[in-house]
Amino acid sequence: MSKWVRVAGVAECGPGTALERVAEGRVIALYNVAGSLYALDGVCPHQGGPLGEGELAGSVVTCPWHGWQFDVCTGQNQLNGNVQQAKIPVRVEQDAIFVDLDAPTA
């Protein structure tokens, strides 16, 4: 079952930007890569840094705390193939961005 929750307006996350939101106690990192929206678990697995506050270059976000990098489209860590950040499904309805909080986090 899905649990879609509104986390932002489309205008809040323009192309090439990252945005951090909290939805029902869960930190969500939103990214706009060339007009396509992606979401990851917003807590870096290294030491809990805020991935939604990281710098986005193309489809790669850099954690502002210690420089860990993830492809926001896939969740894949850029240096260690064994580290995968949980992706969260995103959908847009009218001018709002929704994420599915019940999606598996593996």
C-alpha cells in the first residue's frame, strides 16, 4: 500500500536544485535533475549529514558534512558500490510534489 504525502510545491525545487523536507518525522531530500524530480532518504549513511542541503552537480549530490557523493537518480554511492541510499518514489500532481512514505527503503 502507498502513502503519498505532499512535501513541496514544484516551484520550490527548480532545475539543478536540492531541497530538504521532513514528512511525518522522516527527512526527505528532493532533487531536480534537468526537470525530473527524484527523492532520497535525506540522512547520509556516513554520519547523518543532510543530503538535501548538499550541492547538486548534474545528478550527483555531495553531502555537505564529509563529501560523500550519491547519484540521486539511482541512490548509488559514487565511491563504494556496496553503499546504496534509499530512493523514494516521487510524483507530481498539479503544482505539488508528493513522495511515497510506504515505499520499501532497501
